[in-house]
Amino acid sequence: MTNFLIVYNRPCGHVDRLEEFASPVEAMYARFGAEESCDFDSNYEVVVISAKDENALRRSHSRYFLEDVGTVAV
């Protein structure tokens, strides 16, 4: 399983940071640092989620990635 750190900007409705970690311990330390960087601002949601890969993460936690839906590359 891969561990993903997500920093989600609630007012803007998008992911500000998505980072992969092999170790859940490293992911949690990164989470604590990210929470501190955001000054524990309630406008940001900072989570660590384990998933098989990024595609599985995007399917299981799609609400974080809604901005990607309907995006068309030109």
C-alpha cells in the first residue's frame, strides 16, 4: 500500500499538495508538518490515506479531486 498526504484547500475546492510515501510513519510526520505549515487553518484539510495506487485513491476519495472531472486537455 502507498500512503498519500493530501492538503486540500476547502474554499478553492482543490488539492494544494499530493505526495506519496512508502512508509506510513513518514507520511504521518509529513502530515504533522503540513498542518503546522497551514497554521492549523480550518480552510485546509490535511489527511493521510493509504491506497493501492493514485488511481485507487482518486476513485475511493474522489471528492478531493472533483476539479479534475470535466477538465479537457487542449
